[in-house]
Amino acid sequence: MQLKDKVAFITGSASGIGKEIAIVFAKQGAKIVIADLNKEAADATAAELKATGAQAIGVAVDVTSEDQVNAAVEEGVAAFGGIDILVSNAGIQIVHPVEEFSFADWKKMLAIHLDGAFLTTKACLKHMYAQGRGGSVIYMGSVHSKEASMLKAPYVTAKHGLIGLCKTVAKEGAKHGVRANVICPGFVRTPLVEKQIPEQAKTLGITEEEVVKNVMLKETVDGEFTTTDDVAQVALMFAGFPTNALTGQSLVVSHGWFMQ
Ligand code: NAD
């Protein structure tokens, strides 16, 4: 029970990677706030966790809204008495070549990935600092925090930006025992990626099988997708690490697609 009685606020945790992190953290004794745009799915995920004996609530939040983020964090604090772990994970993908990217879609991407990370961090740090028992902030970056791919300008820009935010939070949070780290997964077969396969096939004029083999997994050491559990185990390591020795770092989990 590495996270016994810790409270974890996880954005975008009604689906995919965030949901798996919620499941793994709950098994380790954490109380989970499932914070997602999709309230119905958040409630369903919380119910799944509760059925296993865990403590969990679903809260509605659009991470691009300061008021909604503040309200969601307060709801979590009211339910469980504080916040020990933030996983800033909510995200979407929109793919176009730069010359065709609408400014509105560019701003939407930066708002979800960067404004969302900033707003949730700000709201949770307030509680972590006041509680005086440290904390762990985990950002869901990507291989695209380190490397670019065609068609993904705002995603690559935002995911690189998270590393800057993480390093700053690591420096500012240290005296409060608050650590910040970034996880950088390769392709994980979640709804976010399932949606991209036909889109990229159309844009690049190749088959869906070719997108998987020759675009998504081309640079991996074994042609394998990273799994949600792979990512969740790394999140657990960051969440449970007991000292400031491990802070300000970004760890790539990608079957060797990107090697540092
Ligand atoms: P997903 O689509 O399965 O889940 C994303 C969740 O975020 C959904 O439940 C959705 O409702 C929620 N969400 C979207 N916009 C939101 C908003 N404005 N406010 C609150 N919640 C919102 O996607 P996933 O693949 O699990 O992605 C999770 C994170 O992992 C994202 O940040 C993504 O960029 C990152 N990531 C994914 C992969 C991958 O291959 N799947 C790889 C690297 C990084």
C-alpha cells in the first residue's frame, strides 16, 4: 500500500491512461478524485473503483476554466481532506499541417494541455503547501515533449512546454517537499490514439496498418505499443517516491522510440 490514505486528483481519468493510473493508485490505497470533462464517465469510473473497496469521487471539470478547476479541487478537498498527488493528464489531439492549422484549434490545444496544467497545479499547490506534508505533481507529457512529429505542432509545443512548468514547480516546491516530474509515453492504444489512426491515414495518403507500423511504431525497438499499465507504474513510482531526490525529471516510456 504505497499510497495509503494519500489523496490523488487525476485529470482526464475517466478514460485511457488517466483511468489506469486511478486504478493502480487506488489499489495502493489512495483516495481518488476522477476529474474529467465527461462527468458521466467520471462517475462511472469512480463507481468501478468503489466496487473494489476504494474511495473515489467523480467531479466535472473543464481544465481550461479557472473557476471549474478551483471548484473541482475544492470538491476533492472537501471529500477527502486534502490533496497529496496531482496527475495533470487531461488531453486531446488535433492533427493538421502547420499551414492548415486554424488559430482556434492551436489555442484550444494549448489551453487544454498548458493552461490546464498550470491551473490544476496552482489550485493543488495551495493545499499541498498549507498541509505541510509534501506532495507529488505529475504531468502527462509525451515522447512529443522531446521529439517532434509532422502534423502535431501545438501538441509538440505544449508537451515541450510542460517540461518547463515541471522544472519550475520542482524548484519552487522543494522547500515544501513538493516534487514535480513528467512522464513521456510513446503511443498507447487509447481512444485518443484510435481516433488518430484513420485521420493520419487520410492526411498522409497511406493505410491505417501503415500508420501503425510505419509512423507510430516505426522507431520503437520492438514494434510494440506502450500500455496504460506501463505508464501507470511509472506514475506510481513518481507518486510514491519519498524524497526530493527525484524531482524536475522527465522519463520516456516508449519501447525505445526516443532514447535520451
Ligand atoms: P483519452 O482520450 O483516452 O482520455 C483523455 C481524457 O481527458 C478523456 O476522459 C477526456 O474526457 C478528458 N478531457 C479532455 N479534455 C478535457 C478537458 N478540457 N478537461 C478535463 N478533461 C478533459 O486519452 P489518453 O490517450 O488517455 O491521453 C491522456 C494523456 O496522455 C493526454 O495528455 C495525452 O496527450 C497523453 N499521451 C497519450 C499518449 C497515447 O498514445 N495515448 C501518448 C503520450 C501522451
